[in-house]
Amino acid sequence: MGNGKKGNISIAEFYSKFGIVLIFVILFVVMSIINHNFISGVNLRNVVRQVVVITILACGEQLMLISGMVDLSPGRVLAFAGTLSAYCMLKTGNLFLALIVGLACGLLFGVINGALITAFDIPPFIATLASMQMADGAIMAFTGGQNYSNLPASFNFLGQGYIGFIPFPVIIMIIVLIITYIILAWTPIGRALYAIGGNQAAALASGIRVKKAKFFACAFGGVCTGLAGILLMARMSSGQPAAGEGMEMDAITAVIVGGTSMSGGVGNILNTIVGSLIIGIIKNFMNLQNINSSFQDIVLGILICVAVIIDVQVRKANTK
Amino acid sequence: MKQEAKMVLELKNISKSFPGVKALDHVSFSVREGTVHVLAGENGAGKSTLIKIINGLYVADEGDLFLNGKKITVHNPRYMNSIGVATIHQELSPVLDLTIAENIFLGRAPLSKIGTVQWKKMYAQAQKLIDDFGFHYDAKRTMRSLTVSDMQIIEIIKAISVNAKVIIMDEPTSSITESEVEVLHDKIRMLKRQGISFIYISHKLDEIGQIGDEVTILRDGRTISSHRVGEITTDQIIAKMVGREMSNVYPPKHPKIGDTILEVKNLTREGVFKDVSFRLRAGEILGMSGLVGAGRTEVARAIFGLDHFQSGEIYLKGQKVTVKNVPDALKAGIIYLSEDRKGEGLVLCRSIGENIALANLKHFSRGFILNRRLEDKETSEMAKKLTVKAPSIKTSAGSLSGGNQQKVVIAKWLLQNPTVFIMDEPTRGIDVGAKYEIYKIMCDLAEQGAGVIMISSELPEIIGVCDRTLVMAEGRVTGEVEGDDLTQERIMSFAIGGGQS
């Protein structure tokens, strides 16, 4: 009958719609007051540039989490794909080929994840943990831990260039965000992913091709990872096998802070952008305040707890 | 019946509001010692809220609660439990992998001085409780090995073990078989003689006569009236519940039966069902009766491609169809409404509109893009047609009442224009008014030339709605009943499995 929860639902709904934006605004104002450098144009542009990689990874994780899965592999796959792309750039000098190789490498791991999860029914946590190990091993076997520097300017432009006053990687990020938004809100497969995360049995009984949709989410996540890897290496002007470790956690944090449910079925990309920006400004602010990185990790850890606690409360209020 | 029995529990002028709704408006009734007091009312009448006030989950805005003449001033579930008010919820939540004894003593196992569990003592006590209750299970069995009705009995035993004086039972018989209902009712009668009172909620109105002593009817949060059972007829109760004369519980039958549209031949799934054959004709409502576990649901799921089968054939309008998965079945025009509304029918966290659209995404998309305007238009039309009561189609499906949830699932399937619509227990846990609407939908579908199969454990609705019924027992079709033969006795004789004629 649901009469009893009316008050709670509106609070829960309010949070899931606007709460995250409110938190962002409050943080932004407080940080601006404490540190005047924070609000400078140069600094804000830096923040946006720094969240590019996390946000693109978060787009992939968004599809995974909404359909009730999770991907632990991006942190290493990104390094493999990015390094491979940089290597290819150095050897062939062909930017187009380098891009294809990087994206294909990401896609390959997405396909591996998808196959493990859909064909063999391996829980996503385990499947992607395994592929993370594989990527980690592959990258070390391939590079021996060596960095590839002296990349040509055309490659570095991907991570450092500007079009007008807008950083090039930010444009890429916006395109990926728009694609993700369209997939989730305007395509049958997006609907299917929400339904699968919300109630897989019901999705199956409604004729949704569950495996196909899950496979798609994994593959899409892989391409996002490949792209993020290329942009990260280009920003650092070198292919670094050790880069990106643990970034999947930042991406997952962004998605969860943005109100996507860990158990699937609920969430949207607009809030994830805000989640990603919140992580971005917190990190940036702590850098400005000279807080060392260990403390930054503690703060991010607390942030995950808070976000998940809110998620659990929201779900409690929403179900009878 | 003890006419002069004293009042155990009295509710006086209980009111409760939630933002925007007055859920209860000066509700009063009293429960006598050693009686079963039935609460009757449609979904949304306020029964659930009332129960939550009695068991301490909610605090009333107005009005008082008296137990044995003493006004209750503390309102929380633990306290209410300690003074003898126990609730057995509709959806039981036992810990399946623990033993019966562990479930009975969950959270209050006998402890030794150093705080460890005294297992021997606990099992001995539990076994004694079970034996005293005339029940023959070993206390060391796991809950998982029990049937739903047995779990209910364990819940009752648990309630008695904490000296409950008033036991509230919310739809205890919604998912158990007729014979199990009998056992449950016997136990309730036994406890009545020991002076324990019950507040009993059921959508099965025949139960009022079978087990009730008194009945209070609620509608729109108000008490309409209280009666001694026997002084009021079922029809009068229904009229008071819905607030209007319900001339009929079932829509009139006037079938226009056409050619065979579905033919199932020798469908077999090892160990589940065997050699199931039947025909369904256009315009026909075909019942599938049988005891729970007879294999009816399994046959339907196999036809719909949700489960596999080893051998047998399915013909649709004379053409053989291969159904390997749900999309195959949908393509052929076969629809199955699951008996498990929350488990397989709805995505509770998504909106009404998205749920209705879920099986029809292809229809709503142009290429890879959804036409959301078309989707909104058609889903809201369908929701309106089926009178889904909700503020808008953006409302989440989880916040609806059972009847409205069922309408959402049906709306999803009606958008498909099904040729064959299999409905599995479509009216389970749904109030009288909504039941009628669902029967009406079935009749309308049949009238438009579709074939409808209704799986139901409620014999009255099989007889009231179906033109013909198959009876299954132990995975086989044991009989087929039609016309004047459509009687409870006839169906039951096949359902018990004896009537192999």
C-alpha cells in the first residue's frame, strides 16, 4: 500500500535527483572561500582536465553497475592499451593506427570480460579480477616495465592539446558522455541494462536478451578503457606501464557517489559527471592545501562509505 | 462460540495520517478472547497500516489501544511482542539454512553463564514445542526442507513460545494448497480453545465462514461495520468492502469459440511433467487446475521458453513452432504472466512506464533509438485502459499495491497483442474489485479471438471464469472438465490423481 513511506520516498527521490548537485555546490563554495586559488580559471580548467580519464572510465563502469555488474580491470587494461598505443605510435608513426591498436586492446579485454560473464556465468567481480591479472601480466611481459617516451607531438596533442580554449581531451570526454547518455536514456539496450540490474529474472521473462546486453556493456566498458588509456599516456607524453593503477576504484567511486546503486537498476550519467567532478575538486583542493596523498586516499575512502550508506538508505526507503 | 468472552484487544478511534493521505480514520474494533477476528477490506482499505499500529511499527496519531483492558502507552514492536502480540507476515522470512529450532529461538537462544548457546537445551525445548503442537518434524531439520505452510506453522509455534495472546496473521493462505489450509485452520481452532485470539486477514472470502468468529469490514480507512460470522452473507461483505453492490464476482460467460490456435503434443520434461497434450481454441478461456506442485507452472514456462523440455511439440494455428527462449515465444505471440509478480513480473525500482514498455522495446524503437514520445503515449494509454491507480507513469512500480502491480504486468503483455495468453495465478493476493477487472481483461481478450489459459489453485474462479479446465496431477494431465461437469468435486477428484479415466 505504500502509504507509510511517502515522506521517506520524497527525501530519497530528492536526494537521488538533486542531492549530489547540492553537495557539489556546497563543496565548491566552501573550497572557494577557504582557498582563493581554487576558483581561478586556470585551476578550474586543470580540474576538468584531470577528471577526463576518470570520467571516461566511469562511463564504462556506469553501464556495468546499472546492469548489476562491476569491472575491476580498467586500471590495468588502460595501462596496457595506452602503452601499446604509444609503442605503436613510436614504431610506425601512424597516429590512426596507434589509436586503433589502443581501442582494439581495450575492446579485446571487454570482450574477454563479457565472454567470461555471459558464456561461463562467472560473477563479474571474479571475471574482471582475472582479466585485470591477465592485463597486468601481459603489459609486463610486453614492456618489461620500460617506459616509452619521445612520443610525437601529434600523439601528445590527444592529451594536452587545445581547441580554442577548450582542452582537446575534454572534448573527447564530452563526446563519450553524450554517447553514454544516449545509450542509457534513448536506446533499447540501455533500458535492458536498467531492467537487468533491477530484476534480471523479470528482464529474462520479458524477452530481454540478457546475455547480449551484458556482453555489450562489457565491450563498451573495454572501449572506454582503451580510450582512457590513450588519453592518459598522451597527457604524460609517454607510455608508462605502471600508470593508472587503481583508477578503476576512482571511476567506481564517481559512479556510486553519483547515486548509481551498487545493486543495479538505478542511476544516470548526469549524476555520475557530478560524482566525478566532486572527486576531482576534492583531490585538487587537497593538493592546493598541500595535504599529502595518503590523506587524500583516506578522504576518498570515507567518501565511498558515505555514498554507499546513502545508497542503502535510499533503497530501504524505496522498497517496502 | 463464547458469546460472553472478554475483550483481549480493543482499538478505539484509531487515526493515522501520512503526508497527503488519511490512512485510518477513527477505526474501532475489539477482539474477544479465544476468537478469530477477520479483517476484510480491499487493498488500500488500511488493513496493513492498522496491523502496523497494533504491532507497534507505527504510532497512531489519535486513539487508543487496550490490551486486557489496560491502555498501551509504549509503542514499539519489541514491547508489543513482549506483552503478547505476535505478527505472522504474509511473506515469511525464515532463515532457510538454519534448523527449525534455531528459527524458533532466533535471537533468544538459551545461553549459559559465559554467553554461549546451550544447544541441547534449545533443541529439547524446540522439540517439546513442536510435539505439543501435534506436529511431527525433527527440530534439527532445516527450514529449507519445509513447505510454505509448514513454515507458517513454525511461525505460529514461535509465537506461542513467547506466550502470544493475540496472533495477527496477514494472508496466511495466499500461497498454500487447500489441504494445507485445512491443517492450518485446525491448528488455529486448537489454539482458540486455549484462549488465544487471532486477527486474520484474507482475500479469500470463503475463509471468513470457515475460520472466522467475527468480521470487521474496512473501507477507505474507516470501519464500515463489525459482525458475527453467520449473521452476514459473503455477498453482503463484498458489497460493504467495495462500497457498491457487486452483482457478480465474475463477468458473464458467453464464449465465441473458434478454431484451435494452440496445440501441445506430448510435452515432456524428465522428472517434472510427462506427455502433456492439450488444445486451446480461439476465444476460449482454458483453466489449468491441480494441486500446487502438479506441474502446471512448469508446463507453462516450457511453452513460453523460460524452461527447457526434452520432447514434445507445440503448434500455433496449425504451424509447428520452435520455442527455445522467450523472444521465440513472443515472436509466436505466446505470452506468460508469471505467478511470481515481484520476482519475475516487475522491475520494482523502475517506473510503471518502463515496466510496461520492457517487453515491447523493439516496437518502440526506430533503429537503435527509442521513440520515447511514442513509448510514453502508448504505455500511458494502456495504464489508463487498465485503470492502474498511480500519480503518473513515472511512479516506481514498487510503490504500487498488489492489484495495481498486477495490472502493470498485464499492461506490459497486452501491448504485445498476444495470440495465446497464459496467466499463472493472476489474482493471487489481489482484492475483490481488482480481481473482477482482471477477469474482465481475460474475457475481453478471448472475445477478441485470443486464447487464454488460466492456471489457478482457486477452484471457484476456475469454475466462474473458465469455459473448460484441464486438471493436472504429478506432472500429467489427469482430466479435462467442461460444461455442467465443471464442479469443485469433479476437479478435485482428478487433481488428487485418482481419476484416471
